[in-house]
Amino acid sequence: MAGTTPFAEIRARAERRKGGAEALARLLPRPLDPASVAALGDDHILAEMTRRVFCAGFVWSVIEAKWAGFEAAFLGFDPVELSFQPDDFWEALTGDARIVRNGQKIMSVRANAHFVRDVSSDHGGFGKFLAEWPADDQFGLLEYLARNGSRLGGATGQYLLRFLGRDGYTTSGDVVLALRDAGLDIAPNPTSKRDRLKIQAQFNAWAAETGLPYMQLSRICAMSIGENFSPERLMAMGHGNEGE
């Protein structure tokens, strides 16, 4: 994209900060291949939706510590079974100590069970739907998740795709800082459609330039700027996240 830094320069900066090309490579996530994404079970996808929704704005370690309780309380995240549960089942969950008792987030599981079931019925599996969505249109996929799912907008949708292994970028603080430093004209908090389309176009350009998956482009951006966390700290943060 005209006017922005070639990605080779951003990668070189990340390599210097992380101790060389091999050290950086060890910190890069690897997306699932499309066939593996297509094979993801609907229960796994609904579980990850739920995990991301409950982690949003909350301490992730608390959700992880209670996750066995979530699995039991939400019937193994079977979208069809959950879709047919009566109102009193969901009302009882608001007092269930096995989970975090946030009524709005609990009800999002009910809505997302219907969402997953319906998309799966139309496409032969929710994973197949995700695998078939064009990699160069994450903007459109995130719009679809936000519009049709419950509480799946913003960073929650991005992290959902990341933790499912579906290739995609995030717009964490460090990623946005790297984009702006590279010369992309976007706001510090790029929530407008205009800015989000610019981000998509920039990652498309870098993907064409490098042949790297979007997931790695995003992570390299994050590790090229901002606080320079140690590899040990990155791994302790989970999935090698840095500002993501």
C-alpha cells in the first residue's frame, strides 16, 4: 500500500527486539489449515464463543479456573441441546456458583447457541462456514459475527477467531501503534468502518508482499513496537501474546 512502511522493515525491527529471526519465529502463532477449521465441532466453537464473551473485561485466569464448571453448567456446549432449554434453565444459571454469574453474558450463550445451530444448518457446520469465508475479508466476517451473534463484536470477535485457530489479525493497542507508525492514517482507537477497512486493506497488502498468514503479520506488528516483553513473559501471558 502506497505511503506505508514495507513489512520487511517492521519484521527486522521485531527481530532485533526479540534476539534474531529464529527467536522471533518461535513466538509466532500458526493458524489451522482450512480443512482443520472446517472440521471444528459446533460445541467447540460455542464453547470458545462463551469463553471469549466471559473473558471480555474480566480476569481471564478466573474464567479458566472455573472452566470445568462452565462445561457442566452449559451441557457441554451442545448448541442443539441448549437451544431447547426452557427459560427456567437459564434463570437458574444466574445463581449457579460453578460459573461467573453475569446474567447478560449467560443469556448471550443462549443466543449464540441458536446462532451456531442456524449457521451450522445452513453451511454444513459452523467451522465450514468460517473456513469458507475469504481470508482477505476479515472485516466482513467480524461484521457478520457482531450483527448475528451476541456480544461478539470488537476485540471479542477477533480473539474468537484467533483462539479457534482461524487465520486473522487483531487490532490490539500495539498492533494499532505499529500500523500508525508505518504510516497508515487511522485513529488511535480505530472503531470507524473507514478505519477498519483501511486496516483490512493494509494487512491484505502485507500478506501479498510477504506470503505470511495474517495471524503472524499481526503478531510481528505487536512485537515490533511498544513494551518489549521477554519471551518468558509472553508465554506466561498466553499464546505468546504481546499487546494482543
